[in-house]
Amino acid sequence: MELKNFFRNSSNEIYNQNMDLLEDYDLITPLGSPNKLFLKFLNSKSLEIKNDEITAELIEEFESSLDSINLRLAKNQREKENIFRQERVWINILQNGEWIGTDLLLEHDGVVIEKTKEKLLYSEMSEINISEGGWSKNKITIDTYDDEFTFEINESKAVPLMEILEDNIENQNRDEIDDLMDLYALFEEGKISEEELEIRKALIYSDDRYCTNCGEKLDADAQFCSNCGQAVED
């Protein structure tokens, strides 16, 4: 149903004001029609609206309703699922002072910048921020425990991508993060080399098990190390 059919007696000026307000509150469909759920809400309320004029207060009442909340959550979820189906998002990265395009690949344990093959693990990410970027772009900065990664992405995909990353960060194994923090502390204190840091990080994220006494790789169901006989810790 079009808004002009709902408010049949409205003047063109009031109709345009209503449409502008709905657009401000993101209640206009891609086809340019008012949100059907909002029109249904107006009809069910039987409100007396002076000169058929929609108000911000009326929209806020609608947005506080359960149906509206569910609608917004469903929209966000569809945007997230769309990014996951693609398994990649087009971004711009800064190289040698110039912005160049590449794909950001979404994987189960982190993201990969296709052009540089650099991988950022979710468990290494500490904070994500969005700021204004170039034309129709947002700038996303991912802080890790020892560095940061900044890229530009289309505005429509910035918030959904940030939510996906934050969800994955939250779902990481807390033990892995604690182990990672301990490793970085040892490295910063000069107790292990950078090469040993990388090796031990790989062991943290590996599904393989290793003997805590001699370092021998263990069979999946082993109760004792085949090399030194050490009992396998749970």
C-alpha cells in the first residue's frame, strides 16, 4: 500500500513531509514505497493525526514495538548471511601510498587479505572501529595485540562486516586467547625468539595434539606419548 492511498486526504506538501520523515528513519523500501509493517501499525492504532501528518514520536512508538525490532534484526541477519554466502568482501587497502582493491576472505578462524595473503586470526583481534572513509566508503580499523589493519569498504557492508567480526571474536576459545597473551608476554620479555613465537602460535591454533614433555605429535586417541611415555593431559 502506498502512503498516498493510506492518507487519501493529505495535501502534496504533507505527503512529501511524511515521505521525507520515513526516509530519514529508513522506512522506505528499495522500490520507494513505505514499509508495509509501519502502514499496518498506523491502521491498527487508529490514531488521530493532525492533517494526516506523521510525527517522529509516532515512528519511535512503532520502532519500539516487537514487530519492528524483529524486522530490524531480520534485516541485519540477511545482510550478514549475504556476506557469508559470498565468503569474500571487496575492500581497498593502502599500499605504497595508494588505495588498491582486493578481496577480504572470511574463514572460520580469521580473515585473509587475498592480494597480500596476510591472515588475521579472530583470536588476535582486540578492537574494531569504523570511521568515515573516501567517497561512499567507510574505513574499518582492526586492532590486534601487536599491530593494526585498516581498509576501506562500501558503506552498506561496513556495519554488517563489523558485526560478523565481533561475533567471531566473541566466540573464540578464551583459553586460546589467554595462551596467546602469555606467548606475547614471553616474547616481549625476550624469553623466546620471534621464530619460536610463530611456532608456538601455530600449535595453539592447531587441532593436533603434542606431548607436553618431549613435543612429539600424539595420535588422536593416545593416552600416553609413544616417544617418552608421558601421560597425555586432558
